[in-house]
Amino acid sequence: MSVLPVEVIDLLAPAAGEVWVDATTGTGGHARLIGERVGRLIAIDQDPTMLERARPRLTGLPVTFLHANFDQLAAALRLAGVEQIDGLLADLGFCSDQMDDAARGLSFQQDGPLDMRLDPTGGETAADLLARMDERAIADLIYRYGEERCSRRVARRIVETRQHTPLKTTGQLAELVRRCVPRDKNHWIDPATRTFQGLRIAVNDELGSLERLLAQLPRLVKPGGRVGLISFHSLEDRLVKQAFADRQIWQPLTKKPVTAGEVETRDNPRSRSAKFRAARRIANHGTDQKADS
């Protein structure tokens, strides 16, 4: 289920004849809403299985599908024969289909391989990462990306455990974390949540990818074009806020992040942590700079 669908369309106002990018197509919810209103939609996702699931939903719309991480936006647009776009949306969360697939290793609620890659076609898994990193690096990773206060305790237990038992499954890791991180009193969050978030961000270089996307947008979005990003934790939202603060390039369309209302959070619990920021491209500054490919 798409997050903040009404707010996305109202603020970004995709229009007939425009060229747009859904940089995180997923199963095609937002893409459908945008594709029905524009002249062409370029649907990008780093997970090829998501693109295949989106295709039936987008049948009959002017859509070009591309398997790519959104930090490869400039290269993807070249493949599509497009120099600049009128708008872009990126939903930085991952869909329930990915979470529910135990084989992806994204969830601690069911046992599966300790993978966590959003693009299953390549790259290092979470198991590989935990097997090679030293204790200090693991602790720093979990603290920085997961904001886990007990990161050193978790890292120490990981290193102790792997000396005799390789960490290969989400169940192993979740139980290890639960044994050394106390559950918050009167709180519903599982103790493994922050560690899993930190590892997933590291495995997929999520913050680095977001920084690279944001750096390309001034060159690739036409003056007057609109950009919207939906984030799900403060680390992402901070990067988006900082990028849109450059008033030589962006006119913010949201004074503060837009969040879901009571009805949506009831019907779609995933939307509880969503924060949507949007901005309009207002100047030609940066168009002569070479974007990352």
C-alpha cells in the first residue's frame, strides 16, 4: 500500500506531457498515480523482482522500466534517452513484499538467511559483513546507522559468537541481540530493531546512495520541476532537509515534513514513521556540472 498517496499527488502535481521518475517503483502504487497523469514515467528500482511485480499494475501507461539503484539516476536517464525530467519521487522505505519474504533476510520476525540486500543480484550480504568486520567497526556501524545505545555490547557478542558459530540467519542474530539489549519498558519495539536497521543501511549503502541521488538532482531536474522524498528514519530525513535548504536551487513545498493522518496510520501501519518533503527546482544553478553516473 502506497504511503501518503494524496499528499504526494497534491504537492508534486504531476501534469500531462511531463517526464517523471519513480526512483523506487516497488509494486507500482505511486508509479500508477503518477503515470496516469504524465506524458512519460521512468520506473526505476534496484530490486528486479519489484519491477516484475509492478508491470501488471502499470499496463497501458507510458512507462519505461529500468533496473538500477537511484544513485545511478544520470546513467539511467541516458539509457532512456532523457536529459532532464519534470519531477521525481523516491519512497525510501521498502515494501511489505520484501519484508515478508524470509529469503531476503530483512525481517527478524521470521527466520531466513542473513542477507538484507535490496538488490539480490550482487553485493555483500549482512552475514558476509559481520564475518569480516572487527568488533569496533561493527559497534560503530550499529551505533551510527541503527542509533543503538548498546552497540558495543552487541558487537562484542557477535565477535564472541562467530568464533565458534558463524552467524548465518536472521533468527540467530535477533536472538543474540535480544539477549544483550534490554527491552524498553512499556515499549513495543523489539530490541533487535535498531541493529537490523543499522546492518540493512550498511549492506545497501542507503545513506551514501541517497547523498549521491540528491547531488545529481540539481542538474537533472528542470527549473520548475518538483522532487519529493519519503523517508522513514531521522538519518534519511536529515539529508533531505539539508539538501532542500539550498535556496539557490530549491523552493521547499513543505515547511516541515508531511506525516500520515490518523486514518492512514490505522489502515497502513507502515505509514506511521513516514516523513514526506517536497521542493521545486527554481534556478539553473548546477546544470553545467557533471552528474555522477
